[in-house]
Amino acid sequence: MPSPDTLPHPGAAERLIRLREVLARTGRSRSAWYADMAAGRAPAAVRIGERSVAWREREIDAWIAARPAARSAA
């Protein structure tokens, strides 16, 4: 169960971030990111339009925090 600190505040809109920001935060290339998504190693995209996708910011933050390199660099 997630801790209360990781849950969004009641009434707060969940922030969605686009691919450019995901790649900047994760340090991954576009092809590596999509390969990780296809393999189930990265959070899935959310469709926000007919030809647009984004990712939930909290899922990206959790993915980064779970990476071994991120833990050792902190």
C-alpha cells in the first residue's frame, strides 16, 4: 500500500508529462524508453488525444526512485 506521502492531495489534479520531459528526467533515449514500455519495465503512456500520449508524473518519479543507479547516486 502506498504511503500517504505518495498519494495526491484530494482535489489536486494529477500532472501529466510529455515524452520530452520523461526522457529528460530518466536519461533514456526515445527508442530505449519505448522498448522498456513494451517489455513492461517502464510505466505505460496515457492517451490524451487522438495522436497524443503523456505519462503520470508520479509513476515516472516512482520508476526513477526504483532504479538502482538512482539510489546509489543519491
